[in-house]
Amino acid sequence: MPTRRWTPGTQCITKCEHMKPKPGELAFRKGEVVTILEACEQSKSWYRAKHHDSGQEGLLAAGAVREREAIPTDPKLSLMPWFHGKISGQEAVALLQPAEDGLFLVRESVRHPGDYVLCVSHGQEVVHYRVLHHGGRLTIDESVSFYNLIDMIEHYMKDKGAICTKLMKPKRKHGTKSAEEELAKAGWLLNLQQLTLGTQIGEGEFGAVLQGEYLGQKVAVKNIKCDVTAQAFLDETAVMTKIQHKNLVRLLGVILHQGLYIVMEYMSKGNLVNFLRTRGRALVHKAQLLQFSLHVAEGMDYLEGKKLVHRDLAARNILISEDHVAKVSDFGLAKAERRGLDTSRLPVKWTAPEALRHGKFSSKSDVWSFGILLWEVFSYGRAPYPKMSLKEVSEAVEQGYRMQPPEGCPASVYALMGSCWEAEPTRRPAFRKLLEKLAKELRNTATEPVPEGSSAGPQSLQEP
């Protein structure tokens, strides 16, 4: 069977251990991530690759790696495959047969709705432990408490503590798949012991974002402690495993501990809104505004090609790297093109009218949001529709109202915004057309003198 050819940039998982390399070869253990840099001219079965964690480069054999897999967006994928929902104690006993020490499941109490019960097989019996709510946390005997069920199960799998036996084997709910096993198999599960958490750098709707280090590399870590929310964020993680582009924030991996840790590349300059507000017109020239807009259009063009809809495109969800590259982040709402989403969660001022009315999302609704993002960028981070309530915005937009251009915004850029805000989605341009027009605008701007003190340098005028 011929060995598959890997293209540069492909992320792969090592299939074996190679810790005593010859000079020029890459050292690695089984299950580590490497990025293919180039094929060797001398031998088609060897590649130059970069180790994901150590940053070292060297040669490896093609047969020593397999491609890092994307995680499918699958409703059966569960962080809690041992959770069986609302079932009776008798049903739990039946499920935990034949008897096996340490076999367990968690159920919702029938007698006390909202409470949980840990059911454990021990000897020839099944012992039922009611999980109590105490001070906003969960506990069985009040000697130790937990953030959530995932945290609790993790604890009792290591130490039996107050229960009859250490938890050994989960009884999976029929039809579920273990997220932990699927993430590990595909190469996305990281080692908690190699993660160091630092200060909080952000606060999202569902949890904190922390700065950290993973094997010496600076990372950003989204920490989601609520088990229900963590389960919902599996969709975001699955989306991020499918995408790889220089203008999309890169997922490094996931850690399952006291909920969910999503580990991403660290973007030192923060989000685009704060970047613009704290620097203003004196430091950020029009060329850099265009460059940031172009970066976002490139990332969105890639998503459009993958038939993925972001659904929450806004300047707050664009992050800036140390070398002033803008990258799209926050894929919490991103899904394949289709209808349906809880509209109460939608950012009204950025959302297309058809999405607000009918929950109809597409790349064209993302284009509408991109028009709002352009307005944010060229107003240096102002909130859109100033002094208007959400109700006033949705009603005015339905009646044909569109925002006026920000102060100093080029007419050509405002025309682009207007094309994004066409009421009929099919009349809005594709992201490919938008990035072509932005690139042309940037070329024209590159010949203009840059004001003294502007942060737009030669590196910020590069085109795709």
C-alpha cells in the first residue's frame, strides 16, 4: 500500500516512538503532533517537520505519522457518557448488570428533580449516593465538593474517598460516544500536567479566558466549568478541529478537567475593538485598518469555502497577534449552513435581518455582519448604531435604515459596507469579492504617505 503524500502545513500525529534520532532527524514520542514543512528531495518517503510542542525541526519517515483528524460535530459525542438522565433506581440497577466492582453511572433523581444520584456496583449490590447542592457546588458527604459532575467523577476515579469503591468503569448511555476517547484518538487531547495557567485576560459569556503556557509555549485557555455548557462547547471544539488558516485563531487542543479547557494560540494584542480604541487615529493609519479588514475577509472566505457560517462575526471576536495579524475567533455559534438557533442569544446589532426574523443563517448573513465590522473598524472601535436600543435597531433596519459612514471613512469603503447591507441576501457579495476589493483599496492606499507615529509599517501593507 503506497504511503500517502503530505502537503506542507499538514498537521500529523506520530504513530510510534523515536527518541534516539540520528543527526538531522526529529525526536518524538507516540501520539505527539508535528507539522509537515516540506518533502525531502532525496527521498519521497521522508519529510522535514516541526514538533508541535518543542518547536524543533527535523526529518521523519512518512510511515511514522498519520494525519491529525477533525472531530465530527456529532450529537452523540458526550463529555458525560455515564450520565443517563432521569431514570429510576431500579432502572439503574438493571443497567449495572452483570455486577462488576466499580461499574457506575449517574442519573437524575426521580424523587428529587434537579438532584443527581451516583450509582456504583460493589460486590453483588448497587449503592446509590445522592449528590447534594452545597454552597453552589456538588457534594456527596460535604467533606469534599466539586464544580460539576465531570469534576466529581474524575475525583472518585482516582480516590474512593467516602464511597464504597473507586470508580472503575463507566456504564455508557446507549448511543453515546466518549468525547475523551474521540479527542484522544484524533490527537486533540492535551496533558493537564503540561499546562500552566496564569492571569485572566478575558471574560466570555460562558467562562473565563486565561493566559497560560503549554510546554513553554504561550497559550490562551478558555475554561468552562459548567458541565452543561462544556457539553455545548464541544460543537465549537469540533468546528475548530476542521479548520486551519492563517487568519483563524488556531486550536492547539483540549483538556478535560473540572469541565473543559479549550487551548488556543495566544494573541498578544487582544481583540480588535480594544486595539483600535486604545490607539485611535493618531497611531493607526487607514492602511492598517484596511489590512485588518482584509485579514478578516480572508479568514471568512476560507470559512465560506468550507460551508461554515460563523454567526457571531464582530470586531470583539477578532484577535490581533504580536505581528499585527488579525484572526477570526470565537466559533461558539459556528455551524454548517442551516436554519435554527436560539435567537435570544443573537447579537442583534450585528445580525442580518433574515437571521433575526427566521433564524436563516448563511455565508450571506455573515457578510452582513462583516459590513457592521467594517463600520466598527473605520470608526476606531465605536459601538454600532450609537444611542439606539436593540428594539429600535431591528425595527429601523427592517424599514431600510442604514448607518451613516464613520468620520473620515473613504467613500469606496462605505460603498462596500452598503453592499454588505443589501436587504436581499443574494445581492450581497461573496467574501472572495470583498477581499479582492479590499486588496485593491489597500494597493491604492499604499502609495499615500503614512502619518508620523502611525503603527502601519511595511509589514502591515502585505497583501495575500
